Amino acid sequence: MLHFDWSYFIYVGPFMLLSLWAGWKVKSAFSKWDQVRNSSGYTGADVARKILDSQGLYHVKVERVPGELTDHYDPGSKTLRLSDSTYDSSSVAAAGVAAHEAGHAIQDKVQYSMLTFRSTIVQMAGFSSNASWIMIFAGFAMMTFLRSSLGYYIAVAGVALFAIVVLFQLITVPVELDASRRAKEVLQGMGIQQSGTGSGVAEVLNAAAWTYVAAAGTALATLLYYALQLAGFNRGQDGE
């Protein structure tokens, strides 16, 4: 079962290609609109602060975080962190990214159920992401080389853990799409959607959305592949 299996690419291949395309789309859109100044002249930090204040979220801090496109909102510490490429930039791309992260803070304020659930399982998903692969490969190795039935149960446990990762990825899609929707709505009242820059914000946020869809699709297809592999092994055992 550890030999090269072309069927893996039948299940996962299309989503791997989608991931590559989505990654290229994000970089392309960000590079394009990172060169265009937004109509208000606000920096990413300004946009985030103004959106937060407009929603009464004065307690949410806006901080700089090293890296590029490392922007995120931390619901635990109520902190919105913007990357170096966003914090001081007054580009359309920076405004879109900052607004998107502020959208997560708004979700937190209104207790958006999907965000709450994702925050609840994030640590479990992080553990499962690492442990599942160890158990899956260890289980398949035992089944292949040792003909051990114990390997089957270890692999099943690994696939079950990976299902938690898939659940996290699936939940992430509506959470991110909703944050972008909220961002676009708030930006319309701030003058940043004027002079054609609204299409730039939309292009950046829509491109980012495809990365979440691709990641969820890849995870789901991978889960299906390994589940079918285990089902086939089980049928083979029953037939002996």
C-alpha cells in the first residue's frame, strides 16, 4: 500500500492544481493592487482601526507582525495583526487585507457561530494534523510489510484524526467568505470603494477565497482516498 498509486492523483490531483492556481491568483492580485493607492490614502493599520472603531471595537488592538501576508485576527487576545506588507501600505491590496481581518473581529463581536466553532477546535486540528499523518503512514507500513491487522486499526485512527483537520478546513471556507463580505460592506461607507478601487479590493479578497476552497477540497479528497484504501484492505481481509 506504500507503492506509488496513480489513483491518488485522480482524487487529489484536481484540487492540487486548483491550489496552485489559487496561490498564483492571490500573488498576482496582491502584486497588481499593491501598486495602486486606495482612494482614501489610509494605510492598512488606519483601515483596520477605523473599521474596528466604527463597530465599537475600541478594545481590539492593531499590531504589526513580521512577514508577508501573515495577517490574522486573534480572538483569544482580541488582537488584529497586520504584516509588514499591509501595516504601513496605503495600497488597495492592503486596505482589502486589513478590512478582511477586521471582518473577523466583527464576527467575534457578534459571536458568529462558525468562527466560534472553528476557534474551539483549532488546537485539536493542529494536533490532529501532525498526529494523523504519523499514524496513517505507520499503519499502512505495518499493513504492507508486517501484514499486521494492528496496522489497520492504527491507520483507521489516523484517518479519524485527519477527519478533524478536514472539518476545520471546511468550516474555514464560510468563515473567510463571511469576513470578506463584512469587509466589503464596511469599506463602502469609508470612501475606499470609490474611484474604481472597489473592484481591486474585491479581486484581492475573491482570489484569497479560492485558496480556502482549494485547501478544503484537497483535504476532503485526501480523506476520501485513504478511507477507500482502508475499505479495500478490509474487504480483502474478509475475502481471505
